[in-house]
Amino acid sequence: MVSHLPKNAVVFSVQTSGCLLYYTNFTVVRWETLSPAEFERIAAACSAAGLPVFASLHRLEVEEHRAFQKHLPGHWTQLALVRDMSIWRYDSPGAAR
């Protein structure tokens, strides 16, 4: 799934963070401790640096932990779904692509 992401992607993740760190060269950020304001500052810095932002989320992170509502505000587009894992692209205004 992540093999199609740009090499300079910044990926927000919790469940898959260990796999992403071990198997890829992406910058990985664990989202569970971020406030919406902290995420917005990081996303703005990524945009200014030309770094696209993605999220790798388990179904429970989206539905039960409400990752988008509580930690990752903005407009996101789901790019892929394999079983319970999904990849999302951050599409809010100013986001790098």
C-alpha cells in the first residue's frame, strides 16, 4: 500500500508506525498525542517544505479513536483500503502534493 507514496512523504500513524519505521524511509509521526493545533502546525511546516502528508490508519483508529476528529483535522482523501488498514492523503488548502 505505501509503496505508491512519494519518497518524501510524511506519514501519520500509530498501529503501523513500527512497520513504517523499519521497512520504509518515510518520516513517521505518531498522531495520538497531537492536538489539532499541533497537527496543523506540523502540516503547515510540511507544506512549506514541499512534503506531502499522509496517514496510515487502522479501522479502529478512524472509527473508535476518532483520529481525524480529535487529532488530524482537515480534509483527507482515502487512497487505499486493505482489510482494516487504510491510506489517506491530506488535502486541506496549502497541502503539498
